[in-house]
Amino acid sequence: MDYALIKAFVTIAQTGSLTRAAERLCMTQPALSLQLKKLQDSLGLVLFKRTPRGMQLTDEGRRLLASAEQALESATAFQSAAAGLKGMVHGELKIGTIVDPEFLRLGPFLQAMASHHPGLTYELRHGISGAVLREVESGALDVAFTLGFPGLTDMQARFSVLALTDFHYRVIAPPGWKSQVKGKDWQALCALPWIATPVESVHHRLLQRVFTELSLEPNVVAKVDVESSMMDLVHSGVALALARDSLALQASHEQGIVIADQVSLEASLGLVCRKDRISEPPIQAAMEIVKAVWS
């Protein structure tokens, strides 16, 4: 069966939209619709039904999706193995990214990958740490940058982990809150208003652990899922939040943000992949290059 037809089916299922799937596959929507029709005709099955919310899998489509994903993985592994025999890495590398590109050294990483492995192409997907980890686990992403507890020890049972750097999160407060946060411990800070982040974010996991250990419940007054929105709310006088030490210092100098001086939380940045995929040539190449960029 045509590999392109299977890839079209899987991509539509993952995105739930012909438009988004066509964009991801770098083709027009009519061309993708034609591929889907060709696949359905060849199978004699209807795989999707159109709804106001997009493309929804039929029962037959749901039953075939896992097999289709396995077929794609097998085809990718076959291509990589064949390319490896010729001494060149080929294929597509799907990379999960988080936070800002500068912090990840994403530019130098991609530049080095392009220079050393010209046979690879790349797809980048941005999200929060927990979300990209889920996509690595499902196979939707090959590798992903992620944030976690020091050394990323909490992830080592599930993934192959390459720790890249350690850093600290600082508690930041609105301008004018110096008397409320300077010299204060976690118990005193917990009583102040806080900005919460999604459960899958590293901010949430770090704060949850420290507050749980102290049997404290933070006073949450707002929830955001974008780091820039969180900084804006802090600057506007709404509440406390966590910020990476470099961002906290920058905001302090430029906007008068106050940094709590008695508490901080250690964290690590790393690159992860599924343990059963670490030997795949594109993933090996990514691990080697990112290690060199951060060395």
C-alpha cells in the first residue's frame, strides 16, 4: 500500500482537520482530500466523518489507526536503517520545543543538524513540558526538549534522558511588593495571591511538590498557560508567579519586578526520547548534536 496514503490518514487523525493536516504535510487541501478518497476506495471503508468540529474517525478508522501508526514507524525505521548502511541519516525528525528558542539553543542545534545531516528534514511543535512528553510517548514526536526536577530523575523510568543544564526558578512579585516578599519563606508567600499554570507545566509540578511537602494550599487568583501572559499579570500587580532566574533578573531590571530573596526552586532542561527508539539514526543524531551544542 502507498506509504503517502497511510501518512495522510494518520496526519488527519492526529490533527482532526484537513486544513491543518495539509499544512503539516506541505500540500494543498484538495490534494490531501484526493489521497484520503483513494485510500478509502482501496480499503472499501469510510475512515472519517465530517463534523462541525472537523474530521472525526469512524469506528473503522479508530480500529485501523494503531496499525497505520505502526506501519509508518516501520517504514521510517526501514528508511533509517537503509540510509545508515550508506553512512547518511535520512528522514524526518519531529522535535517538541518549549519556552523560548534562545534558552534551548534551538538555532545553533538546528544549524549543526543541517550541517552534519543534510538528509534530514524537521518538524517543530511547540507546547508545555507535559504535553510534549505525551507526544513523545505516543510516537507523534521523536524527541522533545523538556523541563523537570533536578537531573530529570522523574522522567528516567519512562524515557531516555539527556540532561543539558540546571537552573533555578525564582518567585517574582509585582513592583511595589518588596515588603511583602523580601525575607519571606514559602509559608508566608503561599498566603499571597498566586498565578497558577496547567497541571502539565513544570511550574505547577515544582510548586505542587514544595507546597505539598509543607502541607500548604496556595491562594490561586488567576490561571494562565503562556509565560508572557504570566509576566504581564505580575507586572500589572495581580499576583506572584515563578520565572526562570534569567527572566526574573531581566524583568527586575527592566520592569521593577520584585524577586523573593529567600526561596528558589532547582530545575533541569533536557532532551528526551522513547527508550525503545534511542537507536534510530535520526534520534541518535539529535542526541549527539544537542550534546555537542551544550558542551
